[in-house]
Amino acid sequence: MVKVGVAGYGVIGQRLADGVALQKDMELVGVADIAPTLAVRALKEKGMPYKFYNSLPENQKLLEDAGIPVSGTLEDLVQQVDIMLDATSAGIGAKNKEIYAKYNKKAIFQGGEKNSVADVFFHGYANYEKGVGKQFLKLTSCNTTGLIRAVDCLDRVVGIEKVAITIIRRVADPGDYHRGLTNALQIDKAPNHQAVDLMTIMPHINATGILVHTPVTHGHIITVVATPKKKISKDEVLKAFNSHDRIRVVRIADGFLGNASLFRYARDLGNPRGDMYEIAIWEESIVESGNDIMFAINIPQESVVIPETMDAIRAAMEMQTNGAEGVAITNKYLGMGKWK
Amino acid sequence: MVKVGVAGYGVIGQRLADGVALQKDMELVGVADIAPTLAVRALKEKGMPYKFYNSLPENQKLLEDAGIPVSGTLEDLVQQVDIMLDATSAGIGAKNKEIYAKYNKKAIFQGGEKNSVADVFFHGYANYEKGVGKQFLKLTSCNTTGLIRAVDCLDRVVGIEKVAITIIRRVADPGDYHRGLTNALQIDKAPNHQAVDLMTIMPHINATGILVHTPVTHGHIITVVATPKKKISKDEVLKAFNSHDRIRVVRIADGFLGNASLFRYARDLGNPRGDMYEIAIWEESIVESGNDIMFAINIPQESVVIPETMDAIRAAMEMQTNGAEGVAITNKYLGMGKWK
Amino acid sequence: MVKVGVAGYGVIGQRLADGVALQKDMELVGVADIAPTLAVRALKEKGMPYKFYNSLPENQKLLEDAGIPVSGTLEDLVQQVDIMLDATSAGIGAKNKEIYAKYNKKAIFQGGEKNSVADVFFHGYANYEKGVGKQFLKLTSCNTTGLIRAVDCLDRVVGIEKVAITIIRRVADPGDYHRGLTNALQIDKAPNHQAVDLMTIMPHINATGILVHTPVTHGHIITVVATPKKKISKDEVLKAFNSHDRIRVVRIADGFLGNASLFRYARDLGNPRGDMYEIAIWEESIVESGNDIMFAINIPQESVVIPETMDAIRAAMEMQTNGAEGVAITNKYLGMGKWK
Amino acid sequence: MVKVGVAGYGVIGQRLADGVALQKDMELVGVADIAPTLAVRALKEKGMPYKFYNSLPENQKLLEDAGIPVSGTLEDLVQQVDIMLDATSAGIGAKNKEIYAKYNKKAIFQGGEKNSVADVFFHGYANYEKGVGKQFLKLTSCNTTGLIRAVDCLDRVVGIEKVAITIIRRVADPGDYHRGLTNALQIDKAPNHQAVDLMTIMPHINATGILVHTPVTHGHIITVVATPKKKISKDEVLKAFNSHDRIRVVRIADGFLGNASLFRYARDLGNPRGDMYEIAIWEESIVESGNDIMFAINIPQESVVIPETMDAIRAAMEMQTNGAEGVAITNKYLGMGKWK
């Protein structure tokens, strides 16, 4: 049993903890955060299924006043685990890394940290082997994680030369009050970092793209124009996507009208928090543009990185040294693909 | 065991079915709908925990093509139950009523139907006894249900003479594509129907109000200016709200910044679909205006009517003939108030 | 001719400059800002109808690189005017005040500054005489300005004892990217500052209220529950509102469905920027609650304070020492009420 | 002087009327609509700068009750003009066509009508000559009009083989209450009609694309991946766009952060209604993807078709039989490009 701790019990941290709890070959030792946030209050109301550690000593009284049982400090937690999942706010991970290094523990950082924090920039499908045995890994961000799933899927079938992507980005998560956009689309300087990140992970592919922020909370949509090494038909593309355990092909005709339909569906499935681990690709979005293939992906931003982070634990801890085996076990424990 | 069926497996119908399944003295016989909607597809993907009946014979093939196991028709379902919960689209309930009447079954309609469909317009706390033994009951709508909880709570303590309410209405549910509003507030002719409905249920109170639609999906907010029969302090008001099993007093200072915080919190609690049965009242919203008391309520529109509908089953079926007993049993099975 | 300068050429500053330019007894000397913002770039593209002064010397090169003709510094501008209108970001006005004081000039600050910046907290209708001859005045904020118009209007007719208000606040202006809210309502601690401000200006009235932010950009909506000193009928209320030159009574039945209808109508009128100086009150929103009167106001947040700021110039400069005369001349030059 | 009438005085019709009024070689005879809409009420409040005709006889009393001076029927208007601009709701144009044909008048329909309503599907830059002398023309829709401007611009420089577009569509106009979307992205079946329409107008180009609706009101954003016949540098692309009188190259660095910045800028320019005739292209969005060029366009949906409709009048009426001359005169009268 690999012992795992989570630092930062926010949107991603909560889901990482739940994801680890589902892995039968891992043990969740505890979670750490700095204040009695809503997530921490919910943990308490649920009866503390996970032990809680305080990352900010000066907030000890604040936590006690809120009635949160505290099992120790972040440093206490780190000493008990084999590997830490760091889902703290951008920049904090680099600071926490000193604690992880001090106790010679492994750690996996999320996409908000700089690449330099880690030994390898990791994606379960695209470069699993590079992460094997490494001490510090950094995951791709939510958009990049989902994008690479789809691009890697086609790359394995036909070889992909280049991609030009348009990211229609949700600007905040449900419940976010610290950021938002009202009745406006906002454009970023091109190329977007997701294209650059894809090239870091998959250096044989040329990638560029434009990102536009939109005032919604449920799922990014990415359109991809992919240039394959040789002509591939829409049917072959569809078959490839349908065979992938982390891709859910959906149809507008069935009622999947947009990102909000997928969120509703996940809620109706009874998935905790209405989360979905799979990206979705709309069957009716797949079109040919000369030899290029164009399609649209839905990225459930709150939960999409959970599977690849589980993969990263497997790689770093050498639980499986082969990528195909590693992702297969993650998929089994997360129940991915069982809906097919 | 009272046998219950649900007609209309949409936003409300799904939650009614789940609510019945939690009542240890009821049995959910099955649910009925007319097409392979996302909700019905999710039911299938979950492995059909509830039997499904087809309300629209001409859609039989459509359902079969979607792989939905069909256990019969709506009429088949009706014959097996003691009482139907009708959560179909507005106007359909009145038509379905003929089937319920044909088999001499009881039924409970939701707020979208006209009052004339039912023998009594019902609220679990405000007029339980009026529903006892009746054949056809109609529930108050989501806003009215939550509003009456709060007003009735104060009315029991001090007596309420009149209320002037402002409803800041969420305009669509998460995942709705058939209705919406973009960057606009929309005002309805005053007084709003919720004030009128409140007076129907609580005829001793004078009520009026203004309703403004807002482009959000998570929870209505209602401000209430209530005129009590005698002066009541903010502390007494707070104490009354805190004692109510279907009211959750929350604080901005704790991170409950608005309707979206409550939705996030319910998701983080692990509540199915991120639902919450309680209304919330913000402690920091309670102010005095002369002798009047003003405060703000959050109404989780998708799930708030579930408890009062369970009450309605209890009243109609004479499972409990006393209101206090009826609501207490509903609360126990739904786990309400256990968070205190 | 009273010589006027404007500091801060943003959403409010631009409209103040245009408002001054319409007053036949005032001269707009120039406007000042700190950078080549879009508003300043638009000024240039229009051919510099107003002289531009640079408030931040270190940005001189930035302005020149953008091709903006600069006529001098803020201090240069101040020396040429009789009175400054300060519409800079909150807190900057207090700093600029030192320059105004150094040259012994009068100044009018906007609602974002602290009350202590000024000798009097001013509203053209409610306390004009208090501003007469004063050096430093502070205007009420947009919501308070519009709210006081309506409350003062009724107060003159019947006497108002208390008001309980609900502010449904637009969270950003069209084009704002530095603030926003996405799919969420946000509640503030009660009572809101507008109620407190109303009591400062109209100390004989008891006021309280709740403010809820909504993710829209066109106009706040305020519902008011006003307790008059004696019973007043809906018709009398309507007559009073209809007689006011800064209030536009509109009807849902005519197509004024909400705040966005008023914005569209002002655009269709050909008003510069689609602005409207009047508040609107919906005829169908006026209802009685016992002796209380309830109604809903629309506040065009970008432009509503322009008339009262013109009044403030008149009072401070003693152009008219009588409030009724002062506001009448403002109204004449702004064309208010001519639509009736 | 070519005599012009406008049928349908809504979002587009009002702007067509204003556009015609600016053409020194045209005369606006009048506008027609069916009811006292807000636009018609605004026309009245402005003092009837345009004569109004009633298209729906049974609404005569309704119009009179609203105080709208009516100069006759639609048929009266048609008889006085050389050409009608039909901007009625989709489908009505086809009915009105019978009246236009009856009096042997020319007409220009907007993008909502079916192609079959017209003799030619028209764009001022891409196929002006095809419209010369024709009786019935149909304009491209707002997205297609703007898209073709940009693609045609590059096509003239280097030759374009194919384009793959992503339309990030604003879902409603400011003030629309009859349609909307709340916190959701919605995807349409690919390819979108704009790509198909582009191929109808420019049959030598292969086009496809995906359209996603977003809950905003100010301007569509389109990303274009264009495959040129030979390599073209970013600088050459920029030079081409900068030379076009209907394209405004803008920079994020200058404050143009998205569609809402362009709307604000047009308001600040003092443009009537805050309209802009030019499409905008972000300089920082232009990137190379292999030999392909990718960039992002802003489409001001309410006003973008006005110039091309003026072109269509010129073509249909043979005012200029050469496209370059026709568009140049339109541009002169609309003041396009003068900002450079």
C-alpha cells in the first residue's frame, strides 16, 4: 500500500483525495489545508472521513473555533506518507517542495506550478515512462490533460503532425467568487500555453492555438484541427475515440447539447459532486477539412486531471513501470470505461 | 409500505424518486417518462435502480433503440401503486389525473399545475392537516415552499401580519438549454404568484412582492420584509431559524458568499447531485426595519420541494394524521437537521 | 461661465465631461487621466474634442507613443479651472484633493471616496442648500443617487418614515474586465451602505436593506418598501413619479421587460453611449403592502449621477443658491423630461 | 437619388435605415414595422426622423394608441421606393417578396431568409459583380459577412485553399428577452452554416467549422485556420488586414481585451448605439501553424452587415457596376477607414 497525502484541499485537492481513496493499492493518510474553508467545513460535517492537517500554524485557533479536528501539521503529514499530491494555490507548491525534499519524499504538483518545480512534466498516456521512479512530477493543466488524451489517441492510430486549437475556456468553477467575467469574451495572446505544453510533452507535434475565456462554469470546450501524417476517415477517428477508456463519445442528438449537459448528466449518474473523469467528444463535431480532422472536446475542469494524477503516483512510486499497465489499473479503480 | 410511483423523470421527478427511496415506510414502484432523455439514459447507465415505464406508447421504439429497459406503460405503473407523484411538465398533470382517477389512486402534483387540479394546495408545515386523507394534493412551487418554511417559522413564534418579498430568481437549472436569459434582469408584473400562493396557504397573512429574474442557475434568493404582530429581536429570530430542521442558518463570514457557495458546499458534502433539502438564511442578512424584520433566504430550486412532497404522501395516505409527526418522520429519513 | 475640469476620464469621467459640455453656463477646460486607456484612445480618434492633461508624469512617454496630444499636467489643468470634478479610482481623489486645496479650487468627488474627503455629502434634490458655497462636495453613489430621487419624490408628497430596500446590483459595467461574477448571486452584509448613505442625506428617514450582486452589466434594480406617514394610493404614487423630471415611468406592457430593455431603448434613442440620465420605475411594479408602498427602480449606473453632479457644481459655485432653480437649469441643459 | 425603404425596424432594420440616411446618393423614404415596439417608440420620442408605415393593418389601432404617427401601409411604402431592404423576422421576407414583385421593385433580404428567396447570395467584396442589376439579393449573415471580409482579404494577397473556423457565438443581442442561454456553452452540428455559406460565395475555397454558442451579447469571435496557396508571413498577413477599410486591427496590449472592449470603445467613440461597422482582428492572435495562418476576428453582430447591404443597393441599382468602386463609395459615406 502506497501511502499518499494531499496538500491543498480545494477544488482539485478534494477530488485527488477521493481518487486516491478509490485506489485499492493506495492509502490516503490525510489532507492538509490552511483554513476552515467551505471544503474543510464540509469534511467536518461529513464526519471527518479523512484526517485533517493544518498547513498554517497561525490559523490553529481559527480552525479549532470552527470545530475542525486537527491531526497535526503539514510536516507531520509529510513524514507519514510515501508521496504527496500538492494541489495548493499556484506558487505555494514550490515552497512546500522544501518540506517534501527535507523528508526525502516524492511529490506530484498540479498545472499551476512552474515546470521547473519538477523533474518531469507528466501525462499518463503520452509520457508515462518518463515519470517512472522520478521524485518530483508536474501534471499538465486540465485543458492540456484532456487535449493530450485526444491528440495522443489519434497519434497512436495515424500519427499527428500538427494541431491548431481553439480553447473556449470556462472562466470560473461553480462556487468561485474570487474570479469571474460578466457578459464578455476575453482573448489571450496566442499561442496559448496549452499548445506550448502539448509540444513539451509531445515534441514531435507542432501545436499552436488561441484561447478565449467565456463566462461559464461547466467545462471548457476545445476545437482541434489536427493534421495527420496520412488521410484518416471520420469513421476511423470515431472508432479510435470510442476505444479509449478516458474518452466518452457523445451525441447532440441524444441530448448532449453542450458542456452543461455533461455536468447535468454526471449529476444524474450520481457521481460524487457531479464529476466526470472522462473528456467528451461530440460525434457530430467531427468533420474533415481537406486531409485535416476537426472535432470538439469537452473538458470537465474540476475532475479531469484525477486519473492522470493517479497514473503519476504509479509511475513515480514504480507501482507499474509500464504505461499501459499503469493507466489500466487507474482506470479499473476509477471505474472508467465501464459505462460502454 | 406505501407504494409510490413517479410520473415525469426530470429535474424534480428524479429527486422525488430518490426521496421516496429513502423513506423506510415507502416503496418506490417505478418511474415513468416519455423519451430517452439524459435523465433516463443516466438511469440506464446506473443499471436501472428504478423500473422504468413508458408514458408515450408511440415512443416505444425510440426507447428501445436507446437500450432503455421498459417495464410497461404509465397506466401499468399506476395500477401497482397507492399514490402517484406527478412531476410532468405543466399541464400534463391535469391530463394524467384522468388515469389516476380511473384507477381511484391518489396523486400529488407539483407547482406548475393549476390549483384546480387538486383538492388542496399543500405545504407540510403550514397546512398539513388540510391534506390528510385527500385524494389530490398540489405542492407549492420551489420559491413558495421555501418562503413559507421561513414565514411559518416566525409566525409560530410571534405571529406575522404581512410580508413584502423580493424574489431574485434563478432563471434556469444547470443543464437547461430550453430557457435562459443573457446579461439581463427581467421584472414580472407585481404582485408575484408566490405572494398570492402564500396567502392561499396562510390566509391570515397579507403578502405582496416583486420578482426579478437573473441569469444564474444555482438557487433563488428571496428578501423578506416581515411585519410581526409585536416587536421581536434579531436574536429571537435567529434562534427560531436555528431550531428549524429544514432551515440552515449560514454566515458570509464562514464563506457562504451567495447561492453558488451553497451549491458548492452541497457538492462537497457528497450529497447526490449536489442537492440540498434545506433553505439557507444568512445570519448577516437579518436586520430590523422599525418593528419589521428583514432577511434573505436561499432556495435550492431543484430539491427544496422534496421534503414537503414526502409530507404530502404522509398526509394523503394518512400515514401520520398529525403534521408535527408527519414532518418529523420525513426529516428523519431525509437526514435533515442531523448536521446541527 | 464657470470653468470646469475633470480628473479621471473613465466610465464616469467621460460622462461628466460630456454633461458639462452641455451646460450653457459652464466651460469644460479639459480632462485628465494617467494612461492611454481605451477612453483616451477614443478621445484621440474623435479628434480631441476635449483637451487632455496627464496626471502621471512618468507615463508621458507612454501617452506620446500612443499619439495622444497632451496639453499639460493635472496641476496645469487645476490652475485654469474654478472647480474640478474628480472621478478617479477610489482613494485617488483624497490624494488629488491636496492639489485642489493648494490652488484653493473647489472640487466634487464621486461616491467611491470616503465621506471625510468632503465638507458635505450631496444630492441635488434632497439637500442642495447644504452644498451651496462649499469647497468640497461628495456625490452619492449611483444606487443611492437614484434611490434618493424616488424616495425624496414620495417624501415631498406624503412624508416617508422608513424604507427597506433590496438592491439587485449589476456587478460590472459593459466592457469591464477587471471585475466580474459568473453564474452566481453574491450577498453583502446587511444593512447595505446605500441605506446608511440615505440616512446621512435624509436623517429623518429610517432605512435598511440587503444587497445582492448579480452577473449582469446593464442597470441595478432596487425594490423599495416605503412606509409613508399616512396612507397613499397607488395612483397618487404614480402621479408623483410621473411629475418628476428625473424619473421615467415605464411599462412592462410597452416592452420594458427589464434593465436591458432600458439600455436598448437609450441606444435606439441615439443617446450618446446609450446612456440615460433618468431612473426608471415600472408602473406594474407598484403595489400596496398594507399602508406600505412597494415598487422597483432601474438605475443606469454609468450615467445616473451626471445630473446631480451638475447640480453640485451649481451649488458649490453658487450659480443658483436655491435647489429648485439649480436642478431646473441642469434639467433644461440635459434635456430631461422633454420626452414626456 | 435612389429611393430606399426598410421593412422591419428591429435591430438590423434601424441600422439599415441609419446607414441609408448617410449615403448622399440615396434617399430613405420610410421604415415599416408591425407594432409599437421599443424601436418604434424610440423613433417617436426622437420626433419621427423617418416616416413610419404599418405592415400589419390589424395593428393600426395599437399603433395609434401608442401615439405613433403612421404614414401608410407597407404597400404604400413599396410603391414610393426603388428598392426595399427587408430586415423582417426570418420567413416574413419571403412573404413580403410578393409585394415587392407585384410592384416590380428590387429588394435585398437579410441572412435569416432562405437562399431561394433571392437571385443571388451577395457579399460586397467577394462577389459584387454577381449582384449587378439583379432584382432580389440576399445578404450573408453577420458572421459570414465578417468572416468573408477577412478571408477575401487574404485570398486576394496569397490565394486561400481552405479554412477551418471556430465560431464562438454571442447568443443574444443586448436587450433581447426572447432568447438567451445561462451558464452554458452549446454546440451545433458541424459543419456550421457559415462555412457552407462561405463556399457558396467563394466556391474555390474549401471551408468547414464548428460553432459554439456562449452566453454573451457583445460580438462573436471567430478563430480561422487558413491554408494559403503558398507560405505567407505573419507580417504580410498583418499588412493586408491593416490595408482593409472594413477591418480594424487592434491590440490586447492597447486594452482591447475581448468583444466587450470593442463595444465599449465604439460607445466611447460616440458612434450611434455604440455600433461599429468594422470587424476587428487581434494582432496578438495571428500565429503560424506550419504553412497555415491562424487568427481571431471580432464580429459586431448588430451592425456588421450594414456596409455590405449598402454595397448591395449599389449593385442591384447599378449605381456602380464595378465592385471596387461600389464598396469605396459605401466606405466614404459610412466614414470607414478614416480612423487610420
